[in-house]
Amino acid sequence: MRTLASFAVLMLVAACQTAPPEMTEAEIAQLEAEVLEWADAWMAAGEIPTPEDRCGAWRNLAHPDQVVRLRGGEPQGRAAWFDYCMGIQVNWQTFTGEWTETDVRVLSPDAVVFIGRSSGTWVHADGRVIRYPAGVQRLLLERAADGWGFTMHDNSNGPSEVVEGG
């Protein structure tokens, strides 16, 4: 619960945050471009057809040292996040979607908040196809030795509509 409260405070701070004054506009633009590239990789991972490879791609986008999934709230590393991901992805085949709106809030040269609104379609292993027209991903990303990685993650899919199946 403390983790969820901490993330809520972080989101409030990020909403009012301007980039640190010591950062130039060019530095801020560079960070934003790097994070948007990272976000495109996050979205593309949903299209990978096997849960193991899909979760592996998302795991590689996580920070190597610590990841917190806010619903459940336990700190974990990449390996534990992979196990969590496999637990929910096993019945899903692919997600095809797109970012409809993105926002990158620079907190420091090594930390940003990414908020992405998306629409997309999950294809389930049982044949159901469900469209989510208004999803939101909220992630705290921190720079690691191997690039940007998320340390906190929360999402909501919003309303859904069954396109196919039961």
C-alpha cells in the first residue's frame, strides 16, 4: 500500500513538474526522444505471439535492479517481473495497439515519468478478441547501464468491447 501511495504522490509531483532548470532544451528533447523510442518498443512487444517471448521483451524493458508492479506492490527484479507477466499472459496471444497520446515528464537526467494513452486489441488463446479503446500506461523510468528501464508500472485498460468470441 505504501508503494501505491508513493506512486500516487510521484504522479502528482510529475503532473506539476518542469524539467530541472540546469537541463537545456536540447537535453530534454533528447531524453523525450529516447523515452518515446522505449515506449514504441513497449507497444511492439505486445505483438510478439508467444507469452515467453512477449514477457521476455517486456522484462528487457524493465530496470535491471528493481521493478514494482503497483497492484500487488512488492519490489522485484526482472526475473520476478517475468514470472508475474507469464502468469497473466499465458492466455493472451497478441496485443496490437498504438499510442494515441504520450506524455514524457522529465524529473532529472536519469528519471522520467511516461504516461501513454493507447487503443488496441487483445487476441486471447480461446479465440476471443477484445478491443480496448482507452487504455493508459503509467511508468516511472530510470536510466540504467543498459538504457532506460521501468521501475514502477501501472496500467488500466478502460472499457472494453468483445469483437469476436464469447
